[in-house]
Amino acid sequence: DVKVTQSSRYLVKRTGEKVFLECVQDMDHENMFWYRQDPGLGLRLIYFSYDVKMKEKGDIPEGYSVSREKKERFSLILESASTNQTSMYLCASSPPAGLAGIIYEQYFGPGTRLTVT
Amino acid sequence: TQLLEQSPQFLSIQEGENLTVYCNSSSVFSSLQWYRQEPGEGPVLLVTVVTGGEVKKLKRLTFQFGDARKDSSLHITAAQPGDTGLYLCAGRIYNQGGKLIFGQGTELSVKP
């Protein structure tokens, strides 16, 4: 059974703290993604990675950084957490896009609900 | 800028009713997916549509990709309480690799 796991389901941090969210996939996928999900806004892409040590900014990268040292692991880092980063964070992985623009399924982890106080 | 507009945002219906969720854009997508998310879980893929005008059926769910590849719809026949959840459409724009653009989501509640 394919699996994407996230290090924590719930996390409470204080403003200014450095926060690490870890994601591990066991499907040998090249692509990995970090999203944040807020009511009425759907999923917004923070960063994605096509390969080890490769990263690209998504739509809302400000205040975040990422690390991908191994193919199966993709970490999201909040350098100095702020209250407006309180959200649900979802990690996903997928094979690379196919020919003719066909996209493969993105497999999601269960999410980390982060509260910054 | 929201490239994919999903409507309605909320839908509360009785068991047995039919419903349609819409996903619209001014952009052309090379392919489009629908996901369903239950509380406390990540989204799970329902279907991928690729060809303009394509229709796919998954039991009581019917998915359609617009002829111009700018819009899609999800129709549920005789909804059941087990259909309750958040439905998300997601599209891939040409030459954007594996990156997806997600709609805002439709929160569906089916009451017995």
C-alpha cells in the first residue's frame, strides 16, 4: 500500500520559533510537493521538488524554505513562525508528468495542523 | 489570482438528491483531476480527464471535461451520506511539469 507520512498530525508553536515539518514517501516518486490548505482557498502550493536537491517556488513561498537531501524525504521549514502561518499543511508525491501533458495522481499525506500562537 | 473557480463552495442536500459541482477557468488545461478529501485525511484522486469533451463515470459520479479544456463538472446521482466530503478540482497547465492548480473546493454534506 502506497504511503506518504507526515511527522506530526498536530503542532503548536510560538511566534518566532523555527518549525520543521517532515514528509516521507515510500513510492520512489521523483516529485514532491508542500501545500497549505485554508478554508475557502483550496490548496496553495508552497514549494515543490522534481529531484533530490532540486526545489522550485510555488505560489506562496514567502516565509518558507524546503530541503530535499534524499529522494524519499521532503522537509518544509518555517524560519520564524508567524500567526498567519497557522494552517493545515499537506505533503504530496507523484511520478513525473507523462507525455502529452498527462498528470499522474498526487498521493497526499494526512496533513499537519499547525497552530502558531 | 485563482485560476480555477469552483462552485458552489458549500452544498447541503438530502440523501437521494442529485447535484453538480462546477470547475471553471479562463486558462486551458492539458488535463484535469478531481479529488475527494475526508476530515483528517489528505485528498484522494477520483478521476483524471485528458481529452476535451471526455466523460468518465465512477458508479454514481459522472465527470466531464469541457470541449475547450477550460472547465469541468462533477455530477452525483442519488447522493448518499457516504458522499459527504470536500471535493477539489485540480488542473495542469501546459509545460508546468507535475504542478497542479487547485480550485477552492466544494464542501458537500449529504443528510440521511
